[in-house]
Amino acid sequence: MKVLMMPCGIGMGHVSRCIALANKLRENGSEVAFASYGSGYEMLVETGAYETSKLPDIKFYGDGGELDIKHTAKKSIDAPFILLKSIYDESKIIKNFKPDVVVADSHYSVPITCRVLGIPCIMITNELTLNFSKLYPDEKPIEYLENGLKRFIIDVSGLCNAILIPDVKDSIEIPSKLGYKTIFIGPILKNRPQGMNNKIEIRKELELNGNDKIILITVGGSEFGKKLLKLIYGASNDIECDKIIIITGPLIDSDFIPDSNKIVKMKFIDNMMEWLSVSDLVISLAGHTTTMELASLGIPNILVPIDNHPEQTKNALNMEKYGISIINNLKDLNPADFANNINNALNDENLKINAEIVKMKYSKYNGTKKAIQIISEFAGVNGNRYI
């Protein structure tokens, strides 16, 4: 079986969960290739595990850790051209690789391309609706833009053979038009937590002190994480822990933070779940893949969603409901207050108890296995089962 993965390249989460699928598909004897852009493309090239093609870039704009929807909209005047260029490039890649099925992760030009070429297409996404117009209640152009994008996402997703939601049932709103082909499969993870070694054993494998109090900071692959890193560095002397492990994506430069006995810096690593599992507390932006890993592993955490980013806010609120996450707003923080929040979270027994409960809730899901079953099914279908 030949599978072509085309994930959204903004951040690292979309590519990360596609790599989880690709690794399992390869273990089963399938041939897998990728196409992406942005930090996702850089991450794939850096790992070098799969043949990877470059797609036209799609960008979001902002400053100081805040997403600027209005500026992004103004800078996206060439969006129709980018869409057509993407379809053209995708067509060439598909014709060259000749896949049995294409998997698109939140990359919405792909279903159009696949429909034109008659190739089965599976969409993976954790968001089928938008609500960024709430940020600008008096801006009619933003409302019109959102409505147009909603219709586009629904219509394009309808071209897919199946839509897979890598989360638990009812975690997101499903448009009625798409309900019959949408499946909640649970988180797509590189490793099932049940099959991993315990915390002490993994700390030995990673050459970490079993008794250290460890905080892990992960800021993904977008530029929005840099302000969070500066805040952590400013607070580091007052944080009551032994180690602060900082993991950044390929497009973030953390050279302004000096190495020390307390602070350890690493670029993107392939065994992220192992590093998350050895942590006493994780501090992160609120990307969907990261929140699913934290819930599945049962790790107390502080989530700092990108300002004005509706999806990240929604992800953070979902985790807060479980009682394992504390939400902090980046624009309201200073180093002293942040250090105090972190120290309180480290000593919060309720977070730890709730984390174990949530881990049990998620343990019944195996999204990776379910996704591969569905992908394999459609790879042998030369037609549109659901369409």
C-alpha cells in the first residue's frame, strides 16, 4: 500500500500525528511519503525519515505571542492564487508518487485535488468550525471572511471519503452536513501510554535523576512561542524545581537562553512522549496534539494559548474542564507572577489526582490503530464509498 501524507505545516502538531501514522504504516509494510510546508516541512526534512516534497507556504501573522486575524486577512489577498498553486503542486506530487490513498491533516486544498484525480482522500482534523469573528464583534468584513471559510471547509471536507477526529467523542462541533462521514477515533499518538515504561525507568533511559523535580517547556514550531520562552527564562531563578527542559521547533531560536545546570535546551526530538512522561509539570502553548498527549499520559500542565487564537483557546478550555490544566494568558503575565503560578501548580495535589483519572479515560482509545484501519480500507477502494 502506498500512502501520501499532506499535513498542514503551521506548527508541528499536524505533522507530528501524521508521522505517528506513517511509522505504523511503514511497520506494516506500506510505502509512505509526505508533502508539507512551513515549520512542518522543516521538521520532516530535519528528521529525514521520509521522502518529503515542498508545498506553497500558508502563513499566520502576529507579534509578541498574539495572532493578528485582521493583519492575516489583509496579507492573504493572494489566497486564491496560493490555493490554485497548491492544487497544481499537489497534482504533480500525486501523479509522481501514485498513492493508493492520500491523508490530509487540516490541509484543505487536498480534497479538491484528490477529487479531480479520482484518488481516495482521508481528512484528519480537530476543527471543522471557526469562531474568530467573536474577537472582532464590530468588524463585518471579519464576519464575512469567517462565514466564507466555514462554507469552504464544510464543502471541501465533504469531498473526502472519511473525516477522522483525533479526539474523544463530542469534543468538537460537527456540521450536520458532515456527520455521516465523521468518526471520533481518539488521539493519534506515536506510543500508547500503556505500552511505555514507567516514569522512573524512562528517566534512567534518558539519563535523568529519578528524584529531580522536572518541568518541561514545549513551544512547538511557530514563532508565537518565543515570548513564552522569554517569560520562562525571566522566571527561571524563582521556579522551585531542579530541571527546566526546553524543547523548541525548527523555526524557533532559543540562543538567547544560556545553558546552565538548571536549564536544558533541545531542538525538536522524535521521542517527545517519553520526555513529556518524565515531567512533573508541562508548560506549553495549547496545540491540539500536545493537549492530547498530555491527557493520554496524565501529566499536570499549564497551558498558555496563543492570544486571539480561537482553536488554542478551545483546546485549553477542554483540558481545563478535566481538572489537569491551568490556563494562563500570556499578555497578563510577568516573570514573578508566572513563577508563582508554576510553583503552585507543582504542589497542587488535585492536578495530580485528576491527571490519573483523565489518563484512565483516554486509555480505552487507540486512535492510531483506528486511523490505520480506515486508511487501509480506503486504499483498496477505487471509488467514493461515502460520497
